[in-house]
Amino acid sequence: MKIIRSLTAMTAWSEQLKREGVRIGFAPTMGALHDGHRALIRAARLQCDALVVSIFVNPTQFGPNEDLAKYPRPLSQDRAICKKEGVDVCFEPTVKAMYPSGFQALVALPAIARRWEGEVRPHHFSGVATVVTKLFGIVRPQIALFGQKDFQQSALVRQLVKDLNLGVEIVVHPTVREADGLARSSRNIYLSPDDRIRAATLYKSLQTGAEAIRRGVTDGVSIQKTMLQAIRGEPAMTIDYLSVCDPSTLEPLFSVRSRVVLLGAVRLGSVRLIDNLLVTTPRRVT
Amino acid sequence: MKIIRSLTAMTAWSEQLKREGVRIGFAPTMGALHDGHRALIRAARLQCDALVVSIFVNPTQFGPNEDLAKYPRPLSQDRAICKKEGVDVCFEPTVKAMYPSGFQALVALPAIARRWEGEVRPHHFSGVATVVTKLFGIVRPQIALFGQKDFQQSALVRQLVKDLNLGVEIVVHPTVREADGLARSSRNIYLSPDDRIRAATLYKSLQTGAEAIRRGVTDGVSIQKTMLQAIRGEPAMTIDYLSVCDPSTLEPLFSVRSRVVLLGAVRLGSVRLIDNLLVTTPRRVT
């Protein structure tokens, strides 16, 4: 496995292979790789000839009171995982190379970024859209994979690629979960042992919503209430939002038709957890 | 010469040629091609193997009170010029294909866009940055040419490519002028015969500034005063700005060192004219 830190070396590597007809896959990460990343990397391997994984803790997507400084950075462990999973290039740009003096560009998708995570984290999604545009420009992949756990991010990236004609195929990889249903996340290590046990309640809440839809409930507010009730049994958990949305626009749905996404975000102490479920409504006999 | 209207057909054409090692040049235009464009296209021809010229009157870079509706669109004449100059593809996307329903992406370069044209035209440069990012994504050229007449635009595009790692070489082509010095522009046709004669005063004003610099004047405010005086002799002309700036950041310079750009914008009746001169300060014997 090659480790590349230089932006121009990364582009040169990709361009060289593309001239030879090689299909390049790309999985952008912030490192601290867990089983969710591992599954995503394995899925990526099957869809390309050469695979690039980037490890870059992007400062512009963190808010001023967020965990940028203490975000886990187990680099040698991450490299070992990449190597074991058959990654061809581990791309590790520096913050200075990505954001040199004079840097000012900003890519925004105001409609998708407005609600949910965007409301709690005001500049988060323009940070994401900008760094993804940059990484695509440097790595130049044919296909890129994102985790479904960050659902709003994956919807944003799809819209970004469409709107700016970036010409990269986007694949969203299903969330990998612990035995009790908790979505794998690099931030789960922040949970105290007690909160770790409580954390699965978020997934259980989303499941009650999904079950209601499968039972035929179509009223968005009723589905939301069902999910809220499931969390109220866990007083240590504070709800940021629980919503029933259109999977493309992320607008809340008052009446459920075809595919919906159930989005949830909660707090346990100082730790924030997000999760989601994509649900296809049952076919009706007409 | 091929005429392509479909975005995907445009990308496919470029990708096919690039696989064969062809170097693709690109000149984005809004049509209404004049001798300035012609010179730029000829220069482009010499720097690439296959040349794409886009003709697209981009609505998002016009303000609500600007001339979008009446902007000249002599399409068959434009095509004839492209054909004569050896253009390989005339790319003519529709507004609907470029901005389909749900489109929302916005690319901004706030520091470069803040002053001068950006102050008079608040959303102009984010419209330009967004459409250029899109066109580069669709056409995928190795090199792209812009006219120096829109100096701030060319500085913005350079910064855009650098910041978003778009990997396109940017060449800025010198302004082509009428016999009396007036910069060629698609909007010159709006000038009344009297105003057409007056219009050359803007260029003459910039020249007095350049002469002052060549004589050794280094004080930005003095240079600006010299330029202002040259225009005050033409009472029909209203000054929007006349400035002495750093050519990369477009920040005004109070003390002139090495290269500077003199920027000017004036109004004659309802017509707005812009022009600029790049000046290298004289070497001093030390």
C-alpha cells in the first residue's frame, strides 16, 4: 500500500492509472476507522480496480465548540486496517496543503443543509461540500462511497455531484451496527459504560417508527410521536430531533408515500448520537 | 465543427479524446462573439489539440435589474465564427439542463468577490464561480482561457481552480481594443454614437495611471487621483470606481510595488463599461 501526502502526487497517480483504463474508487474518511469503514472499504474494493482511502480530519466541518482537537487520530492503526483490506493508496493530506494561506472558496447546498444536522451545526455542511469537492478534484475517482449513518451528508453529496457536474458515481453503504443496534461511529468511544448501554435506545426508537410504517401508518406526525415515546423511557437521553423525511430533499413528510427516511439525533451527556433508517412503505393491494 | 447541447454527450466526447491522449482546450463564452473572443480562440487553438467553445448566457450571474433578457444572442453568427476559427465543439447547453429543478449548489469566493464589480453586482461572482465549476466538470479541459477585460473574473477563476483543486490550467488573454483604445465588449453595441466616442476616456484614464507608475509614482492615492482627473473632463461619464490593486487579491494598494492592476468602471447613460491595465513598476537602480 502506498501512502501519499502530496496533493499533486495523488492526482498524478490517479491520472496515470486512468490513462491505462483503470477504474478508481474512493472512500473519504476522517480516520479512526471502525467496522463500518471496514465494511465500506470491502464493498468499495468490489466496485473498482484501484482504491484510494483518504484520512483527513477536516477542520472546516467542525464547529467552534466541537471536538476537532480531541477527535481520535489513531493513524498507524488506520493504515494497518487499510493495508489489510487491500487499499491501494492511503491519502493523508495536511491541513496546510488543503487550506493554504489565501484559501477562501466555499461550496454550499443551502436547501439540503438547512435542517436537522445543519440547524445544530451551522457551517458543518458547507465544510463537507467544500472538502468533498476538493478531494474529488485531487483524487478524481469514478466512484466514491459514503456511509449511510451520515444520511444527510450522503444526500448532500449526491446533490453536490449532480449540481456541480462532478461526474463521480456515489454509492451509499448501509450502516454497520453493534449487537444491540447502536450505529458504529468513531465518536462512540466517548460514551461512558452506562451511556453506552442507553445509546441503543435511538436505534430502537427509529425501529418503532419503521414498524408503524410497515403496519400501514401514513401520517408523519403519528410516526414521529411513536418514535418520541420510545425515547421518553430513557430520561438520560435528550432529543435533538426525530423526523420523517423525503430521502432526497430531507424535507419533513406529513403524509408518507413510497420511500422515507427516519432521522434521529440525541444527546447522552456531552455525546451526540445520530442514526437513521430508510423505509419502503408497504405496497397496497389496489 | 460539432454542435453539442447535451451535458452527458459533451463529457463523453471529452473523456473519449482524453483517453487517446488529446489535450482539450476550453473557452467559456456568453456568445455575441467579437474580435476579443476571436483573438482568444486563436490563442487557445495554439495551446491544445481539441478546442471547445461554450455559448451559454448564464442567468445566475445577472442581477435582477441587469440585461439578461436583452443580452445579444446572435447564435448562427457565433457558430460561423467558431467554425471559421477551427473550433472543434460548440457547446450550447440549455438553461434547464444546467439548472434543473432542485438545483441549489453555490460556489463562493468571498474575499475576491467582495470589492469592485462584486460591490455593484452582489451575486454576480458566485454565479460565475458556480457556472465555471459546472462547465469544467462537464467539459473537463486541461486548459481554459479567459479574457483579461474581466480582470476580477479571471482572478476569481484562478483562485477557484486553486482552492477547489479543479486541475485546469488558466490562461488570461490580453484585452483586444478598438482603434481609440475602447476594450472590445459584447455590450459596446448598447452605446449611442456620441457615447461611443466618449467611451475611450476610460482607457485613457487608466493609461494616465500607468504612465504615473512608469514615471516612478508609488503612492496609490496619487495614482488614483491622476486617473480620476482624466475622467472628470468627460462630464457625461459617471465613475463607479477607479483603483490601484494587487493583481491576485484585488485589495487596494496604498504603496505600489512590483505588479499592480489598475481597475476602472464607469457609466455612460445606462451603459456600464469596465476596463483594466496590468502594470509592472519600473526597476530601480539600487
